[in-house]
Amino acid sequence: KLGKVFTGWVQRSFQSTQAAAASQNTCAADDNKATSPVPKDCPVCSYNEWDPLEEVIVGRAENACVPPFSVEVKANTYEKYWGFYQKFGGQSFPKDHLKKAVAEIEEMCNILKGEGVIVKRPEPIDWSVKYKTPDFESTGMYAAMPRDILLVVGNEIIEAPMAWRARFFEYRAYRRIIKDYFNCGAKWTTAPKPTMADDLYDQDYPIHSVEDRHKLAAQGKFVTTEFEPCFDAADFIRAGRDIFVQRSQVTNYMGIEWMRRHLAPDYRVHIISFKDPNPMHIDATFNIIGPGLVLSNPDRPCHQIELFKKAGWTVIRPPVPLIPDDHPLWMSSKWLSMNVLMLDEKRVMVDANETSIQKMFENLGISTIKVNIRHANSLGGGFHCWTCDIRRRGTLQSYFD
């Protein structure tokens, strides 16, 4: 009996080895197909915020919904709008307002095309649909701000994990576009998807006033914990080999460390911080607009600004925004005026109503392309937020060596 058992084991092992060898040969043949060199005409290539823009993704306002008023939303919004979130969470933003925002973004796309830029758009999705994971329930929000969820570094598209539960499935609107880019040779990376369990958030985060927020931010306390990596792509801003990021309400140190390890050794990720009572996304606080040129929000000074000055950079303080107090800004501040999109070093897309910052750019020798997106601003973003530059004509360089 023992002999039969041993013989049977040898026979099965031999058959298994043969099967594995056959499988390996098949995989090797498939590998030859899978590892074909990246085409020279790969449509994805962008290293900074100012090289000549050739292709861009522009978001959609269609079907945008107010996120449910959860703790992470409360920590990122202003007290005067909390009643709005409590009343309309899970429902559409005001229909008339959305209609105007949609028209503004369509006009923006037309102007970009007129400037020679290829424009891609995410899929329209019904964001009011309720969803449930093992850890939470929510409705969606929108696919208005591709800058929040997508970061292009060289020929790689990185999908951010996000930090708001209402944005958990936002990536779905962009998957068709990203698959097309991948099939044309781009790299495609999705950061670890967070569970967004209760442990990711400080459920008792004490926010009652702007003063509270200043104190908490100064102490390095945020609504997101270090339970798991989380970040929004819009907390990163690129300058060739150097990428700058802030620890914010939506980006934790664990998320920053994931990016640091992922991008090393070709790129250096630097943490910078600001005197900001409501840190969420870096590009209305610190917006790099050219080699050696950065817009720095005078209301939110950068604590590490000497790093840039010592490197010979020019730090520009943009003028006070002109947007009226009664215009709704449900998820942002007036400083969207500095949230501009550089088409190249000498052309910038800027709000048609912000004449002060237009003059500032013109004094710098930069031509302004004026577009009105006031109603689109209300959804939480300016030109930089509403776009994700896919291809800029330029090469990888270092500006801090």
C-alpha cells in the first residue's frame, strides 16, 4: 500500500510539474505581448504645471450632488454652509445653478480647443445613487474636479484614493479615458483604496470656529487619522523632479509616504505647510506657474518659503479676490482667483471677472485667456481644479539642484 501511495504521489507531482511548465511557456509568450515597449507617441506625458499644454481632461458638472454632511465634510466646509449640507445632503445641487455651471464649462472646453488643446471628458454618472460598503453608506458627489483624483507624473496616471466617503466611487467616471491611455502605452497606478472605516476619521474633531481651525492646524491635528493611506491628488503640485505636498484634512502622512516611496528615486516629494484654518488642496494656496515662479496666498503664508527663495524662485502674492460676498462658494474660498491653468509659460486661463489678477499676469508678461466660470466655482474649484493636464510638451528637469 505504501508503495502505491508513493508511486501515485510521484506521478501526480510529475504531471503537476509538466502542467506548470506548459503554463510557464504560455505565460512567457503572453509576457512578450504584455511587455512591448511604450510607444513614442504615448499621449500621457507631463512633468510640471507650465510646459505647453497639448491634452487635458475637463470635469463635468452634470448630475452633481451635495455630499452627505459627515464629519470629514464638516471639517472641510465653512460654518455658514453647514445648514445647506444638512438640508440637501444626498440631493442635487440647485438645478438652475448647475445648468449655468454646465454651460460655463462647455464654453471653457471650446476655448481650450480654440487654443489648440485636445479635451477629454469623464462619463456622466448618476451620483444620487446610494451605495454601501462593509464600513459605511453614502451617495456620490460628482466628477467635476479631475485634479482631485488624478495626478500625472511623466507618462504615469496615478488615481488618488480620496478621503471623502462621497467620493469613494468617483474614479468610475474616468475609467474609460484611463483605459484608452493605458492601451496607448501610459502607465496606470491606483493607490491603495482605503476602507474609509470610522477609524480613518476623528469622529470628535472639535470645530466650532475659524479660531479653532487655526489652532488645530497649527498643532498638526486633522480630521483624517493615520489609520490607512489617504490623499487627494490636488494636494500635490509638480515642478519637475520635485513635487510639493501638504498634510491636509484629506491627505495624511501615510498617503504622502506611499507617494514618496512610489515615486522614488526619480522624484523627490517635499512636505510644505501653511497658516491655513481649513487646509484642503494646495492649488488655491500655493500655485507654481513657471520655472522659478510661484503664486503664494498672502492669507495663508508658506512656512517653508525660504526654500524657494534660496533656490532663486520669485514668490508672487496675488491680489485680493474680487468675487462678491453673496456668491455661494459651498466648498471653497474666494482664493479660487489664483487657481489658474497655465497653457504655457506665457499664456494663462484666468477668471474673466478677476481683473486685478489679470493685470498682475499682464505685468509679468503673461497673456490672459479670460473665461467666466463663476457658477462652476461654487462647486469647489477654479481652472486648475476643473482640469487634469495629460500632456505637456516638455522634458523632465530639476529646478532645485
